[in-house]
Amino acid sequence: MSKKLLLPGILLFSSLLSTAQHINKIIDSTEVKRIEKILSSDEFQGRKISTPGIDKAAEFIASEFKKNKLAFWGDLHTYKQDFSILKTILTSTTAYFDSKKIDSNSVIAITTQPDISITEKSDYHLARISGKNDLLKEAVTYIEDNKNYLVIVDTSHAKSFNKINRFKKEDITKNSNVIFILSPRIPLSYRVEINHSITQTKLTNIIGVIPGKNKKDEYVIFSGHYDHLGVGKPNNNADSIFNGANDDAAGITAVITLSKYFNTVKDNERTLVFIAFTAEETGGFGSKYFSSQINADKVVAMFNIEMIGTESKWGHNSAYITGYEKSDFGKILQKNLRNTAFNFKPDPYPSQYLFYRSDNAALAALGVPAHTISTSKMDNEIYYHTAEDEIETLDIKNMTAIIKAIAISSQTIVNAKDTPTRIENTSNIDQ
Ligand SMILES: [Zn+2]
């Protein structure tokens, strides 16, 4: 049995010891279990966007923020940041090149216009991405150009053609249409008809704030996402609710618990922002909207927390940080955890691009040292995105330990003693 204290050197650091004692009282497993149990309960019906279940979850998170005496964010008079997105759903595609029908799987339209009907006589620029070009890099330049394009993509890109879909942003401000068609040659004549239905979806982030003592204009964000997959097809066990206990009720439990901790300690020089993002599972719309509304230069760091309910591949008391090499955020956290029982390491699953798969990505693209902390064994997390992701499969004691570790690791950033280096601004291309 380990007798390791959170912070050794007791005599030299007696003030830190009192923090350590403090932390065990505030971040305790009974409280963590209480929050996690409510968030992952059947009452919230899997917290899918646009359902009464997720609205109830939002109410619960807001009530916890209120209990922890958080302030409102910016100009808001509530913890809820409401916004809406336009969703375009493709209803039909018809394309002919030199009177020959093109398979609809070979057509991708990036547009927010419901109906498009064009021929070679239309005012569209014809472009081509050859086999030698980098498909996604070229695709972005046409999408960003604000002109209408018909882009012929060489069939040697067939395998990665579908990746263009990732640029389908529900972006209401853009008026141009870019249509990509896989074809070995440029047609002399063509006819393309694309029909979409467009629907508006209302969404809500939940945000609470602890203003900084002196550096009010410097923000440190603690976040997770509260949406999940909803209700699936009934299965043999008769449980069809995807409760998402680990993904990401665990992250939201951490965010709420950390807000309670920092509100009790009250020693933050910088302003702390606690966010429960919506619509992560459907495209990260919550974090994208939030980041479109702020001056990213003011955000000093972002601790995004995803799936910390199971032990990591290294066992108890350890977690990993995505995008570790992109800033010195991870090094600062490791330094603050030195001589504690806890250990944060670089993401061991780089081939899964986890850095780009969560809510940190939107802020990181703007240069913010925004990283995700997780314990999820992405090569062997058996309940990931299944109806079995239930509270019973979580290790609440270890989860409580990880939340403490996040609190301790963030201390010098919260207190403005450390400022992580910025991430290279990669807006759009890497998302
Ligand atoms: Zn998640």
C-alpha cells in the first residue's frame, strides 16, 4: 500500500499541505458519485441534442453551478448560452458528365443553399484536383474562396474522397457553393442537381465563471461535453439508453467538482470558466460556437476533460494529455504533479488523432493551448459508444483521484505563475 502523500516535503510546504487536506474534503468520491449518477441516469435519456432529456441535464448542470456560486459568463444573465445551427440534409443528387450519369457517392456538395441546378453555362468556376495534389489542402482553398466551384477530383483520390465531408460546416455566413465530383476527366458538358433540406437546431452550452482576483481578463477554461448519443435500438438486455456515463458525464462531473473546489479555495488570480459543451458528438458545435464568440488571445489555457471514468493503460492515478508536443501545457502539469501520487503522460494513441476529436480542437485552432485530458483506453475501451457505458463500469475512486490531479496540475496556471506556450494557429486546415 502506498503511503505517498499528495505533496511531500510537509515541513517546507505547510501551506501546500493545508491545500492537500482541503482538496480531499472538497473533491471526495461520495460527491463525485452523486453527480455522476444523476448525469448518467435514465431520466436524461442519453442526453441527445434536441431532446427533453438533454434539456433536463442542462437544468441539472446549471443548478450545480448555482450551488457552487458561479457567476454568469460575459453579457449573459443565465448559465445558458443559447445558439442555433443550420443543418443541411442531402435529399438527392443527380449529375451527368457528357450525358453519362455519375454515381451519387462520387458527389459532395459544400453548401447551405437548399437547391442547386447547374450546367456548363452556369456561372461556376471549373477546377481540378489532380492525383499529385494534396486533396484536403486543395479542397479547403476552394471552400475558403467564397466563389462557386465545380471541382473535378481525380479518381486516384477515391479512397479519401469522403474526407471532404468534414468541411461541411453549418456555416450560415457563407454563400458560395463548392461541388466536388470524382471523375478521371473534365467534362465538356455537364448537368448537376443537388437538393438539400435545411433545418434549424437550437443548442445550449452551460457556462459558469469564477472571476480572477487580479487577472480578470485572462481565462482558464475547464470543460467537458454533456451531450451523448440518446436512445438506440432495443437490445437483448432491454436497455437501449446510451447513458454515456464515461463519455462524457465523467468530464462534466469533473467540471462541476472543480468549480466547487476552486470556489472554496478562492485563490485564482485568473478568471476560471467552467463549460459544459453541447453537440460534441455531432460535430463539436458547442465549442465551435463558444470559440466564435470570444477573443481567443485572452484564453491562457483549456483543460478539456473526456472520459476519465476508467483507469488508464498505465493503471490508477494516471491520465494522458492530447497534443502534448504542441505546447508546454503538459510539461507544466507534469511539473505540478511531481512528487505526488499522480502522473500525466503524452497521449499514447497518436494515430487516433484524439487532439482533433474533442472540444479542445476549436480553441486550439485559434492558438489556445487547449488540450484534452483522458484516461480512456482508446484501443480497448469496450463500452465506448455502447449502451453499456453505465456508472457501474466506472472506477469512481480513481475518477475522484484524477479530478484531484487536474486541480493540482492546474494550480500554477490558475494562479498566473505559469503561462503555457501558444499552439500554432491552424484554423480550418487541421480540423
Ligand atoms: Zn466524448
